[in-house]
Amino acid sequence: MAGRGTEEHPHGADRLCAAGDRLYSRAVRRGRVPRTDIEAVPCLLELALLHPDPDDMDWLVPTSPQEVMTRLLRGVYDEVSASQRRMGSAVAAFEWYAGLGRHLHALTAPAEGSAIRVLDGLSRIQAAMDEATEACTSEVLTVQPGGIRREAELTEGLHRALALRGRGVRMRDLYTHVARHGQGLLNYLELMGGTVEARSLDEVIDRLILFDRTVAFIPANSDCTMALELRHPALVAYLVTVFERLWRLAIPLTAPLPDTGIEGISHREQSIAALLAEGHQDAVIAERLGISVRTCRAHIARLSETLGAASRTQLGVRIAQVGLDGNRSFLTAAPVTPADQESPSVR
């Protein structure tokens, strides 16, 4: 019977509820209560606040309030003592690990401690960029994905670019071909004069900024409200290599885009055809080339008309037939030579 009551009771048998408090109070006032009253409040038996009357087992008598208080205080004391022991163990462990940290710091170069730093929030990103700009003495490499650069984006970092130009720092920027059509970018390059050299590709990697080949900044989330500041030499060297390979494949903004060699197909449509051949959807192609989905679909429609394709499947076949599905991966390019990395236009 006690077991069934425990299952139906609204809490476990480790604390006193309102119903239990009422029954225990009544037992203290009257000296005893019928055993049948305990069915709804099994916690009183579990907590030993009531126990059978040795003279009549159909009744329950209360444990004295003084004994109950002594028991509760003893329990509280035991809990406090256990907490103090756990706290002492935690403090000892902290001191041990702190000692290991001091030992590790003594063995590690200062730069390693900040090899990768997470910058959360635009204000922290801007502050870190300003700090890197002030320390920069020779070169800045940037990759700017997306399409036509908005005036606000160009103005945002203009103060850093002007400060770098004033110290004679050379800058190289990579854009997508679509960025060529933005008057704001052309105005920016004219303002910076020969300090900035710009090239473009069909598509580039995500945003990247490298200062003096010692510190790099890359996005840490999709909306660019978080960034990673990288100072680990191996990571920075890898990103420099990626940039140099892209740079060798890119076309100077002052030079026209090469002809596709296929009548009626533009350079952009050639890029779209290659991505279609890889199986990408319209939205992905648009994002990678820095154009809108609507513009992308208009190019696909013109491409289909030019190649005489009546369906998406047939378009894929025709793209392969005319040789528009070539390998476009920069990672398969030839290794960067020392001459490539130390170009006279950079140093």
C-alpha cells in the first residue's frame, strides 16, 4: 500500500509537501492519526516523521519536533561539510591546472598564445583591423567576394587604405569579374593610384585580408559578424599560397576579359556553364559569381538559346559537347614559385 501511494504522490519521498505538513501537524496536536490517513502522503513514513504505535498498529504516532529538527540540522551540516570538501578539491584542482598553464606559458612563444583569436562583433573586428593596419609596414593582400561593391563597403575601410598608402604599403586586391562593373570600385582604385593593384576572377574564395604575411582575418560566420584573427605561421603561409595561386589565375582590372572563342557566349555565360556542368543550382551559381539569381537565370536562358538546348538536361549535354565544362579549380594549379611570391609589383 505504501508503494502504491509513493507512485501516485506528487513528489518523491525526500521532502515534505503541504499535505504531509498538515497531517504531521495534526498528529503532533492529537498525539496520533489513523494509519489509513498516510496513504496519500507516503513521504511522512519515508522521512520517519510518523511511525506505528506499538500499542495499536492501526495508528501512527509522530516523531517529536525536537528530534525532527535535530535530524534536519544534522543533514544540513552534512551537506555543508560535503560542499566544503568539494570546494576544497575544486580549488586544489584549479591551482594544479593553473600551475600547468604557467609552465606551458613559460615554454611557449608569446605569439603561439594568440595564434587564433575569435573576434565577436563588428566593433571588435574593426578594432583588430585598425591595430593590424597600424602595425603593417609593407604589404596587404585581400580577397573580396561578391558582386559590385557598394559605396558603403568601400567607404568602411577607406581610412585604413589611406593610412596604408601614406606609409607606402603596397596592396593587392582580388575581386570577381562582376565587380568590374561597379563605378564605386573604379573610383576607389583611381583614388588610391598605383598603391593598389587589382585583379578579378570568375569566382574567389571567401573574404580574406592578410597583413605583412604575418596576420590574417577570415569570416567566422555567414553574416560576417564574427571573424578569426590568425597569427599561426603555418596557417598564414597556407593562406598566402592560396592567394598567390588565385592571383596568377586572375586578370588585371585594366585588361579586358578574354574572348570565350564560342560565338554568342560571353565570358560570364562560360563561367555559368562550367558551374552548371558541376551540378550546382541557380542560387549557388549566383552566389559564387556575385550576381543575382534573376540575372543568373537570364544568362542560363540565353545560354540555352545559343546552344539550342530545349531542356536543362539537354543544356548539360550541349555544354559538354562544346567544351564549356573544363576544370576550374585553382587548387590544381601549378605550385607557386618563389618568384611568384616575391613579385616586383608587391615589394
